[in-house]
Amino acid sequence: MNRSPASSLGAAVAVLLVAAGCGSSTGLTPVTYPDPAVPCPGALRSWKLEVLDRRARREGSEGMQALVGNSIRQSFPGCQWDGAGDAGRVQLEVHRFAAVADGNSWEAAADWSVVVSDPSGRTLTEFEASEEVSRPNYRGSNNEKEALREAFDRAMRRTLAGLRSVTSAAVLRPPGRTGLVAPAAGRLEGLSVSSTIFEVSAIRSGVLFCAGLERFSQPRPLEVL
């Protein structure tokens, strides 16, 4: 059956729209901040990364998980993030990741908790990365996207600082020991200790308790990204 040029053009536009919808639901790209002095958290090369969606509304979950996960992977290019067996674990639980219109502004939040464990399952550090942004509704700008981009960038910077605060001494400390121990012979070479100081802000604006941005958490099976 022959198709008219108009119908062919309409089909092509439909295909393009579907293809665009298959990308990241946020429309954002990963943010990367590699640090040559800290190629991997705690100088441990093999890690397993888990990004769990705990939001009340989980639209675009896969795109959001990929965005967060790829930002971490690309910021630690010296790591093997598909680690199995004798690998550490970085687990993020995302509680809020959205932007909503509020009058003449857009209110955005990027909020997740992070737990870092060594290969034995012992917790090395845990912290929260929570950022909230209020952006005026500028003309000619995608204010929803820009507000969410800023909140995401700030939360990811905080996350990377927290991961870089994990020291090699903490990774090498045997379970049940509270003091530092000397590494085994032959393990000193190549170790580096991050001097990054991670600051946790206790200030919460309390502005974003509206639909879609209120923090919500519920137990779910582990989802490995």
C-alpha cells in the first residue's frame, strides 16, 4: 500500500517522539567530577553500586537511576563498578527527585541517603545528600529542568565528597576492631587516603513538603542498577 508524503511525515514524527520518550525521563545528563587523587573510595578498586528508588511517585525511575549511577561511575573512572565477590558496596536510596511549579517559581529537590560497606558487609560510612532549589519562572527557559539540574548537581557534589571521605584505613580495618591496624605486607603500595572533608548540612528549608516532593520511604526489594 502506497503512503502519501503527509502520512509518511506524520509517521516519522511519531517515531521521533517515541524515541525521545525512551531516553532519560529527567532530560538531564550525568554530572562528573573526577579527582585524580582519589580514583576509588577507600582505595578499594572493586565496588557494587545500587541505586534504589524510594520516591512516593516513581515516574521515570529507570532514567533517574541511570542518571545518578552514571554520575558516580564516571566520577570514579578508576573503579570497577560491576564488582562481584570481594567487592565493596555503595547503596543509594533516593527519596525525592522532582521539580514542581509553585506560583511564579519552580521548587526542586534531590534527596537521597548513602550507605558504604566493605566487602564483609561492615558499614564504613553513611550520610545524606539533600538539596533544595527555588528557581524563578524565567521566560524562554525550561525552568523545571534547570531547577532540577541545579539541585541534582549540588546533591551529587555532596555525594562524591562523602564517598571520597572513605579512607583506605577504614577499608582495611578488620570487623570488630575499633582501632586502626597496619595493612598486610604488600598492601601498602598504591593506597591513597582522601583528605576531602565532608560537611553535612543540618539546615532544611522545609519548603518542599508539597505533592511530589515530600520525602517518602517504604521497604522494597533491592534493585541493582
